[in-house]
Amino acid sequence: MVGLNRIDALSRAWVGSQTHPTQLDLFHSLFQLRKWYYIGCGDNPDILPWIDFEEEEPHFMLFSDEARAEPYLLDLGANSRVIGIQPDAALSYALILADHGIEQLRFNHGPFGFSVATAVMEQLEREVSGATHPRIDALALSAASTKESVDYDRLLKAICSLSRWYLVTENAWPDQPVVSIADEEPCIVTFSNRSQADRFARKRRVGETGGSASNVVSDRVIPLPVEHAETYLNRLFKDGVRSAVFNDGPYQFVAPLNELLKRVG
């Protein structure tokens, strides 16, 4: 577990130096925390996050621990509360807010505070997770170009070495993943990282909600631990799904469920 004193030290190091390595160290530690915290204002189901202004720009206010958020409750009124959120879900929420013009984040408002653009944090999330995702993108392009089975095997090995995949669910059916058609057969739409899944989910949601920022898109994205994927994939296979389309977009590729089952079983 990452100590909060270490995060304070790393934030001071980054604010003092403004170098990319110190920024990576800081966010690597932040993304290792079990939860971040924000202050929600209002009543269900219309709870909105506390947004404050720094140099005339709106900031989504986040905290690395609950205790640092609590002192601000008195100023924000009786209908405010501290809400814990997993870091990847917080990034999802921040991306929604960015779509509505709130493009900056403020962590730990106070002496150890620092700000970062949401777009920068999205890139940092990819970097601190290691080279896995860019490597998968490169392998997908290579497999599509060469058509060689050895390149495809490397791609499937890499995708199955991840700790989790992400699925986008249908709005009315939280346990039902979005199903598409590939090679005239049903396939599930799957992603190797959450930010890609969130972008896909946001595009689907625009027509459903009008893009309301109070509707957190992360309730549409479900993580699937790869170590538990065998049971889930077997169930889908019995329902007639035969493949998974990973990473909808320029780096997408199709993986037959029977090939995935060989590697995750």
C-alpha cells in the first residue's frame, strides 16, 4: 500500500521540478491507491462533484484520502458528502467532465496540492501502467500487416497477460455486454484499457442522456479480471458469441473465443 506521506513528498518533488520523471513517479503512486475521494454535492440522483476555480479555470477537486476532503464539507453545505471512487473510475468521471468544459483536476487542495489537465492524466495512466498497451497496439498493427500466425500468437499472448479487460454493457442490461457483428457472427466489444472503453461508452450514451455529466459513464464499463474470464467466455460461447473485437478503432483486432479460452483456462 502506498503511504500518503510518500505522495506528499512526490507531489512536492514534481511541483518543484516540473520534470516528466517526477510526474510519472507521482502518478504511479496515485494509481496504486485503492480509492481517491471527491466531494459530492446535492441529493440523489443529481449529485454533482465539487468544482472549484483556480486562475479562472474550473477544476474537478480530488483527494488522495478521505480526511483531507472532510474539512471542506462545512463550507459546501449539509447536502455535501465525501465519496470514494476507484482511480480508473475517477479518470472515467474526469473524462466526462472534460466533455463539458471542466478539463482540469486539482489533487489535495492545500499545501500539498497540485493540478493536472485531464488529457495529461489520461496519458499518464497509460504510461504508468507500463508498456503493455502500446505494445498491444503495435502487435495488432503487425499482425494485421503480416498475416503471420506467429505475430497473431504474440498478440493473443499479450492480451491474455493483462490483469483485466473492459467490457461496455447495454444500458438496460448491466450484465449484458455490447454485442457487435464480425465476419457475420456475433462478437463482444472488448478493450484492453478503461479509457478506450469509456470513450466508446460515451459515444453510445450521447443519444441516450444528452450527455449529462451527472451520469457517470463508469457504470456502463465493467472490468473483467482475466483470471476469471474462462467462466464468462464459456457462458458467452454457449449463448452463440464466437469472438471478441478488442480496442474498437485503428488498433482493433478480432480474437476467437475458443483461442482466448485456450490461453486463459
